[in-house]
Amino acid sequence: MKNIQIESTSQHCERDGLLSRKARRPLQCLYWKMFCWCFAPIWMLAAGLLLLLPMGCKKAQNSGSGGSGEPQLTIGVSFETLQTGFWVASLDAFKAECAKRNIKMIQAIADGDANRQIEQVKNFITRKVDGIVLVPKDAKACIPIIKAANAANIPIVLFNRPPDKSDAKSVAVVADNFALTRETVKYMIGEARKTGKKHKAMVLIGDLGDINAIGRRDGFDAAVKEAPDVVEVVARVPTEWNQEKAQAGVVNAFQANPDISFIFTSSDFLLPSIVSALKATGKYKKVGEPGHVFLGGFDGDATAYQMLKDGYLDATGVQDVYFEVEACLQAILDARAGRPVPETITDAGFVIHQGNLKEKAPRMWGANVKQ
Amino acid sequence: MATVKRLLLSEYFVLFLSVAYFAALAPFTPGLATADNLGNVLATLLPLFIVAMGQTLVLISGGIDLSVTSIIALCSITGAAIMNGDHGWLAGHPLAVPAALAAMLLVGALVGLANGVAVTKLKMPPFIVTLTGMMFFSGLAVWLTQSKNIGNLPAAFNRIGGNTVIAFTITVLLGVVAHLMLTRSLWGRWLYAVGHNARTSLISGVPVHGVVIGAYMASGLLAAVAAVMYTGQTESGSPVLAQRLLLDIVGATVIGGTSLFGGRGKILWTLYGVLFLKLMDNSLNLLDLSHFTIMMVKGAVILFAAVMDTWRTRAPA
């Protein structure tokens, strides 16, 4: 139907001498060529990748055993996302640790999609991996994944996020969010006490659907409850782990309470929002300077490291990524060897502050990320 | 040149491509040709095919439905809120699962109806109607659940999505009905006519508004069925379910050959498109390529399909 229309339109054009077909052709050709050339790099890249696939794969198949003669183990690592520096640094730590232990690592990123993650882990199972490391999208949707791994008799370890309670068997390696946050805030309170006055405090709370965010909130509350003479919480900003929401919440809190002088964020990745609000009100001062706002965080990312080095951040609770990665791989090896593995392995982490920066920095993952 | 052109324009081109792709990669890709893996591909292909069928109908009508992912999320939490064993409205009731299924389908159809009415009666561009619809219904789903997932769903419900045989049967039935509706019914002919030229169709006596609203409602209903399957696979209702699937849904439909300009498309083509996209996704994963490489390859293939669509539509016969 459409073709008939096109034909008749062009015939009409020719008849009326508006634009002859011969004259139209070169113009069309020119547009077509321009279009093809514009996207040429993409075509070439895609074609190159497709051509290289079999070669890369052959190489992967050939490297099937380790140098010691023992069959090389293969571990599938499935991350829900790579959106923040923490996850990128964790994946890099897995690559390095696997290389050190002569373990072949295959990776899959679910891009925030729980169904895709199920599919990717089933791919691991199809490839008969020897163990699975999972950063689940959420605590509930990972249960069918754990059940699938259980059914295939493959040990599965959850990295940094624990699952909901169920009859599915897994090991979770998680930071002690509560204790580490409490320690960090206690340190900040200790420093604030030295000023001899009472401080108004703001806390940035994460997504309360995330058990890690709840642990950090409770840790903060426990620490400030012990020091009512030093800190009074006047603003609680819900961020849902969203930078824009954090920014708006911080600005609103400063408008309502311009004399806030003590801030804790449940994750370091929200620090830029706080810094921009402090700069806007002229309160971004180094530790020890008059008017310094006490600042603390959690995670230990590259921004936090830079702020510690520059003297603006008082302290942050660092998740020991390297310990967590080592514990994940060790748990898989232990489970394969039939050794008992606890259901939860806790990363105590550590508080890094101006006093111990040099000593602790090599263990801080944010210090090892190239900016 | 003529043979190449004939092959590229053939309606089976994507099917040939899928077969060739599979044959070329199978010897090099560990586990690609195993029964377990093919079962895995099939299980993930089914819900995507169902939601892409709805997209096909809307694209044929000359529109586009970007709200399907939010419909999936909204249906997922609606059903889960009704039937979950913790604090569901009908927790433990024998009619909990049928009631939840009915509510999910109703929500899908209602959102589709709203989209269709806005496009036809208010004469709004489908792109902006369904884009804002996506934002609104995604936000609503997150707000209703306070961004928490709802677990503890009845096993009978989880089996619909989790059991490949049941999911396959439902998909085949829906596929056959959609195919017959398009090829054998008057509504199908009207849909193609409207996609070609809505104004001419209206003058010719086609009830354009009814036909277009029907396409959007069908898309909403099919998205609701896909929501049943996706929710069953994860065994939990999620307000962000399928949030990242939009590119796959539109991409698979366009790769199949359904035109972004309307008036052209078939259910079988969409099946080929979904098959190719899923095969590619699966094989690239098995080849252990990085996430970013997979995204680049998928983006390039979908772009290529869109170029082919433009070529087919503009090229003189």
C-alpha cells in the first residue's frame, strides 16, 4: 500500500517536473553516504568486537588450568551495578584477588535489573562455575538465585548485602554498619567536645529499603544518644541514595538551621552535595580553623580520601573492601573443601581520621582509586 | 547487489541472522549450545516477547509505548500487595492468586486506556504521553511501596513465571491470538491502515480512535502478563521491576523489522527480533565480555536495525 503511494508520488513529481528521479538519486545517495560515514566508527567498533569474540574465547578456553597442574577454578562474579566508585573498586579488587590465587573470574553486571541478574547467574551455572559471588539487586529477589545455586550444588557468597531470611543457603560477607558508624560518630563527638560548646547536627540517611542504610542510621543514633551534652540532632535528611535529593535536603536544612555545625552522611558519595551547600554559605573550613563544621561519612571513597588529605573531613568509616573480597573467595574455597563456613562473615572495618590517615590509607580503597 | 538487497529486505532476514549467529558462535562459546542454556534463553525470552508483542501493535498504529516498563512495575506491586503472605489484603485466601491476577490485568488495561485516550481524544504525541506516563507510574509504584520490595508470594503464582512450560504455553497462546488478530481480523487491517495514514483511514470510515485505543490497551494488557512472569521469576513484587528493559523491548521489536514509522510489522518478526537480541545478550555474557562492551554492541545492533528500517521505508521498491 505504502509502496504504491511512494511510486505514485514520485511519478507525480516526474510528470510535473518538480524533481526528476535521476536528479533525486544523487541527493539521496549523498544523504545516505553522509549518514553511513557519521556512524562509521560505531560500525567498525561493533564489527571489530564481533570478529575478536571467537579469538578471545579460544584464548579463554586454552587457559583452562593453572601452572601447578591442578585444574584452575572458575568463579562467577555478578554485580547488580557499577554505578558508584565503591562497586567499581570492589570489582577491581575481585579481579586482583582472583589473579593472585590463580582463579579464573567471569563477571556479569545486571545493570540494576533483578531478572537480568537471575539470567546471568543461571549462565554461570550453565558454565559449571566452581563458585558464585553475588551483589544482589535486593534482599528478596536474590532468593531464587540462591536456590538455583543450591540446586546446582555451587557455593554462593553474597558480597556486602545480606539476603532476607529463607531456607536458601548462602554465606554473606557484610560490613558491621552499625558498629562502624557508631565508632566514626563517637570519634567526631570526641573532637567536637574539645570545642567546649554544644553543636547542632544534621544526618543524611540512605534508602531505608537497604539494610545497610538502616544499620548506619541506628549507629549514628546510638552514638549521639550517649552525648546529649555535645550534639543535638536538628535535621534528618532522607536521601534514598540519591544525590539530587540529598542536595535539596541539605540546602533546606541549612535554611531552617543556619547554625548547623556537625554533619554525618551515611555514604561518602553524598559528600559533594554537602560540600557545595557549605561552600555556598561560606562554611567550608579546614579542621581546626574557626567556624569548621564537623564532617563525617561512611564508605571510604576517593572523595573522602581527598577531603581527608586536604584537611576538610574529620573522619569516615571505611568498609574494608580487600578483607571482604578475600573473605568471599576464602568462603567459596572452604565450602568446596567441606570446611564449615559461618552464615555471616562480618567486616569490622576501621575509622580513618586526621590522626591515623598515613597509617590506614593503604588499606582504604578510596585511596587506591585513580581519580 | 540485488541479491544482497533482497536478503536484507527479506522478512526472514533476522531469523537467518539468528541462526547464522548461533552457528558461528556455538563452537567458540562455552555452554552456548547446551540444553540448560537454551532453556535459560527460552525462559528469559518469553516475557520479553510478550511485552514486545504489545509494542509491535502500538508501533504498527504509528505510535510508541514507552510506559510499558512502568506498567510492569505497577502491576507487579499491585498483585504482590494483594496476595503476599505477610500483610497482603487477601493473604492466605484461596482466591488471592486469581484476584491478584485480575487486578494486575485490570491495571495494565487501564493504563493502556489512559494512554490511548490521551493520544486520540486529546491529540497528544504518543512519545510525550507515554514518556510522562512512564515517569508518573514508576513514581507511583515507588511511592506506594516506599521503595520496598514485597516478598512471600504464593507458590502457585511464582510457578506461572518460574515454570518454563506454563510460561511457554501462555506465550504461544497469546502469540497466536495476536497474530490472528493482526492478519485475519478487520481490526488488524484497520490497524495497518491507521499506521500508514490515519487521515486517509478516517476519511475511509475506519474508527481510528477505537483502533488506536485498542492497540494501547492491548499493549498494557500484555505488559501486565509480562509482569506476572517477571514477578514470578524473582518471587517478589518490585516497584523498579523491568525499569531497565525499555531499550530491549523497543530494540527487539525494531530489530525484527517493525517500522518506527508505523504501518509495518508482524508478530513473527518481533519473535525473530527477540530471539536475536536474547541470543546476542546470552552469548556476549557467556563470552565474559565486560558490561560496557555488551552495551556498546547491543546499542550498535539496535541502531543498525533502525537504519535498516529507515532504508526499507525510504528505498524505492
